[in-house]
Amino acid sequence: MDNCNPILTPIEERLKLTKVGTSELVNPTDFKCLVGYLRYLTATRPDIMYAVGFVSRFMESPRQSHLHAAKRILRYVKGTTSLGIFYTVSEDPKLVGFTDSDWAEDTEGRGSTSGYGF
């Protein structure tokens, strides 16, 4: 994805994905590796936390639509390489937290997806 076009958002607005669908299955090992790399990246890029958590739901039997959503996150990261958190040592550390949730938007299990950053 070196030559992909960067985009401004990590996930499409109001994107609804389901575990079963009409698109073809993709290699689960490759999909799990990609999601694992994205999960690692969330340590310094909390702006992709929600999108990565969302595509993580489909690691059991990933389909082409799930892979497309994961690749969209990569396109977003490519366009926003200057963003991120830089951790430094501080004499007087302060802990600040933020959280958000989508409140039962999962169409299959009616579960919520939450994200947080401190």
C-alpha cells in the first residue's frame, strides 16, 4: 500500500459490516496480522482506536468488505503520519482521560464499542 491515496478519515461514516455477507472470504491469517499491526499502532495513534476495534470484530471469518475497511485505516495513517503521541519523561505528570462509545451500534449482538485515551 505504498502507492495508495491517503484519506482524511479512518472509517466510513455510518459503516455497517456484518459477520456473514455476500463478499468472498479472505485469508484469515493475513487479516489477523494486519489487525495486529494496527492494534500495535494504537499505542501512539489513539485516533484509529475505534476503527481498529471495529474491524477486530471480524477476525473469525474475515471477508473482502472487512479487509477493505482495514485497508482504509492504512490509507488514513499514510495521510496523517505527522499525527500521533510522543511520550516524554516529566517531573510533574498529569493524567487526563477521554472516552467515547457508539452505544449498541453492533447490528448482530447489539454490543457497544468504546474507545479511550489517557
